[in-house]
Amino acid sequence: PDLESLLNLDDIEEVATKQISHKAWAYYYSASDDLHSKQLNNTAYRQILLRPRVFVDCTNCDTSTTLLGNKVNIPIYVSPAAMARLAHPDGEWGIAQACAQFGAMQLISNNASMTPEQIVKDAGPEQSFGWQLYVQTDRKKSEAMLARIAKLPQIKFICLTLDAPVPGKREHDEKSKNVGSNLPVRSAVQDGSSASTSPNPKAATAGQAKEGGESSGGVGKALFMGTAPDLTWKTTLPWLAKHTKLPIVLKGLQTHEDAYLASLHAPQVQGIILSNHGGRAMDTAPPAVHTLLEIRKYCPEVFDKIEVWVDGGIKRGTDVVKALALGAKGVGVGRAALFGLGASGKEGVARVLEILKAETETAMRLLGVEKIEQLGLQHVNTRALERD
Ligand code: FNR
């Protein structure tokens, strides 16, 4: 496709939808039950109004910031999402290439279709990554992965996902189970790929689900096999401290109570990601902006103790600046990166980041803001959301 003619993230999703297999589309697009949280993730941003200031020199605009002390050129990172090679052979390595181009951070999924070593192999010295962990019932498997991650200096932190101890009921994914049945349903990590595994685009299409896998309800459920449902504040963080020296970011927090609890675990926990897993876990769970507002109201000190990031439903630069104005330090995109890959491999992901960067700059200029740190509550009117 002519990438220049794709002007927004919906255009890119439309092209990708036509190009990728139905099964890949169903896995990426799907969310739990009635897709209520997925839709609300996006529409909640529409309910927030921006408050542009005029008579401000907007010649300059700088979107750079830091995430956990790592310099990034845009406050937008790629969320951990499984199985990128379902969309394109460039896979998670391709996402890394696009992130390098834009100085963006990438979080690598526990269930990526390539090994972490393959994904970071061409990363520059400035590039930073996080590695997302789904703790496995067989803890030894997770411990072995953490030992591998410790050897990759590009990986700066562990992102522990907490919102999906069991998979949500994703009906699009379940219904498409017989279409394209030679597609992969096992991640590189599940396949036990070792550090020495050479990059092989076929690897992702080789593994067929064992132990029931695909036939038991879609790609999502197959990937969740082996994920531990018994994580707790008391037991899991001490276990993690024994097996990694890296800072921890907790992903999938959805209430001010849990955000506060997380802040009590600083400095081991240095950040939280407010997320409902793109609507793929608990349907009718709140969008991240609702949780941001709750934290502002009940425990604003959390913002001083740990970094607060958000994801879910980000489609526009205005969404990015709204989240930042409400106190988020970083803003994640999940499906957009996968659909970018589906539209045109690594160039498609680069186009997604290019559009979001340009829109974010325009929004900052129109608001009368030159630097990310200047964004604040004075730039948003959240009254329509607070009536909920
Ligand atoms: C995800 N997400 C996810 N999260 C995670 O912690 N580990 C994972 O392996 C995955 N896998 C995954 C696969 C697919 C296909 C999607 C769409 C999402 C959730 C992801 O990190 C993020 O929270 C959401 O995707 C954000 O919402 P948007 O940007 O997709 O609306």
C-alpha cells in the first residue's frame, strides 16, 4: 500500500484487515464478551475536552521525555502483544526497527513469536525495551526466562502483567478457530526456543498447539496454557526479587486501591500501567483514563512515588496529550502496532508511529505547549467523565 495515503490509525487497520489472515485479524481485533471495555477505552478520550491556550509562540515543539529514566523521543511506547508474526514475518523484530527510527520504547510480550534475543539483536545503544512476564505455573520456566533477560542489556525492566490471570472470553477469536488452521498458536517462549535459535520466519508458523491448544477456543486460550493463576502481592514480588535485579512495572491495574498498593512497593516497583488489556480481560472494566482520575482524587501521591503509564484505545495524538495532561508519563499502543505490521511490515509500524508523533506535535502546538512536562490538568476538561 501507499503508506503516505494512510492518514490515520483507522486507515491502517482497514488495510491490515484486508491483508492478514482472518484468524490473525480475529485474534488481534477480539476483546472479551461484548467488547464494551474495548470501545469505551477509545470513546472515554472523546468525552475529555481540551483547553487550548492562544497567543503562545508554538514555533518549537519537543515530544521527548523519559520512561523510567530512559530517554525516548516520543512518550508513546509499543505495548506487549503476543504473536506479531501472525501479521507479518518482520514480527517483533520489525516493531523494534520502527521503534529505533522514532526513539520509541518497546515492551516485548512473554508470548512473542520471536525470542527476546532475536528481537533486540539489531537495537542501537540508545534503544530501550521492557520484557513482559506472565508468571508460569511451572516457576522454573519463568526463572529461566528471567535469567536470559538479564543477559540482554537493552532490556531495562520487567513488566509483570496482572489483569489476565485467566483469559477473557473472546468470541471473535474462538469463532475463527477453523480458519487458517496452519497458523501458529505457540509462542517462541512456549516452544522453548533457546538463545541460540537463529531468526527463522518459519518458526512462528511451525508450532502447532499441543495439549488441546487451538481447538479449545482460539489463539488466546492456547497461549494462556501454563500461565499461573495464583499470583499475590505477598508471594510474587519477593519471588521476583530473587530472580531479577531489574525494576518492575506492574501492568493491568484498574483501581486506585491497587495503584496505591503498588506505590507501597517502590523502589522494587517503579511503575504501573493502567490498562484493561485492550478490553481483552474483564469486560466492563474501566478505561485507563477513569483509573487515572480515581488516582488523582483518592491518592495523588502515587504520581510522585512511581511512574504511571496508560494503554488502551489510543488512536490520536489528542488521546496521547489528554493522558499525559492527566498525569500519565507514557502512553502505550497495542493493536495499532500489530495492524501497522499487517499493513506493511516494519514500515507500517513506522507509519503508525509517524502519524502519532505528528498528531501529538500538532495537539501540543494547538494547546500552546512546547514540552511534554508542561502538559497538566489546566489543559483538560474532564467534567463529562466525572459525571459517570
Ligand atoms: C495484547 N495485550 C497483551 N498484554 C500483555 O501484557 N501481554 C501480552 O502478551 C498481550 N498480548 C496481546 C495480544 C493482542 C493481539 C492484543 C491486542 C493485546 C494487551 C496489550 O499489551 C495492551 O494492553 C492493549 O493492546 C492496549 O490496547 P489497544 O492499544 O490495543 O487498544
